[in-house]
Amino acid sequence: MTTQLKAADIDRKFDDGEDVMEYFDMSKAVVERPEASATRKMNLTVPSWMVERLDSEAGHLAVSRNALVNMWLAERLKREDRERELVH
């Protein structure tokens, strides 16, 4: 990492199509991918307004609806784990 910028500045550069890799220390990057057998499909029935909100948020973050739901579920489950650890 050669230069430090605020996240908003990096976001702007990225949105403008500039290369922002110089701002990240890739020597410490970790890529985690679940094993194919570690994933399972499920059906989820939700109101159409919720699908529209999910699609809007996913578009804002430039991820798929599925990725957004997975991310949010993972965040919530981690929070639940932390809260349980505080109680016990």
C-alpha cells in the first residue's frame, strides 16, 4: 500500500473507472470460498415489496440479490452468536 485515501475518495475513483488496486495491500488478502458441498439451496417466500427492496439494495451495492441475502443472513447470525456469548 503506497498511498492512503479516505474510503469515499477510493469509491469515487472506482466509480470513475480508475484503478484503485494501489490502495490495497494484496499481500494480506484472503479469499474464502465455501466448498460446493457446503452450500444448500432453499426456497424463500417473501412479499413482492421486499423483493423490490432487496433488488434495489443489491443494485446499490452492485451484487446479486442472492449475494445480498447471504451477506445479510451471515451478518445477523454472527451478531446473534456474539450476543449469546455475552449472555453466557
